[in-house]
Amino acid sequence: MVEKDDWRLLVNNGESLRKACVNPTDGEEIYKYAPQLKKCVFCFAPVHNTPHQWWFIPIDLSCCICEDCFNDFKEMFEWKKLDGWDIDWRD
């Protein structure tokens, strides 16, 4: 259970992401298709060019959420996890 005073929520309160639909992807795809996304919006974990690092991206491609923060906050923010095939990488 995540506490309301978790330091990551002080960095980003996440309100703009409440009830967002997010797609799973990996660091390799982010590097290739959305290089402007460099780190987790909550904990600042860096995106690495690897298929072994999982991320979650809202439909608008506004930010990325690392796997740990996704798992910690998914219930709090009521995120809907999509299948990953819904990512439109085009600008």
C-alpha cells in the first residue's frame, strides 16, 4: 500500500494521470519512437534502450511510468492497462 506522503507523489501528484488508459511498452520502443521520454514521471528512473525494461505510456504519449511506479500507483490512480497494441507512435 502506497502512502499519501510517498516522495514520488511530491514530485508529481499524478492528478493529470487519474483514470488514464496506459499501454505497456519497453525501453527499446520508447528510445526508437518517443525519444523525448527520458525518465519516469514519478521516480525519474531513466529509460534504457532495452526490451527488458517495462514502461507504461498514456495514449497521448505525454510521459512514461516505470514498472515499479505503475505497480505501486495503479490502484490509487485507477489506471486502465491496455494491451500495448494501441500505441500510435506517430506525431
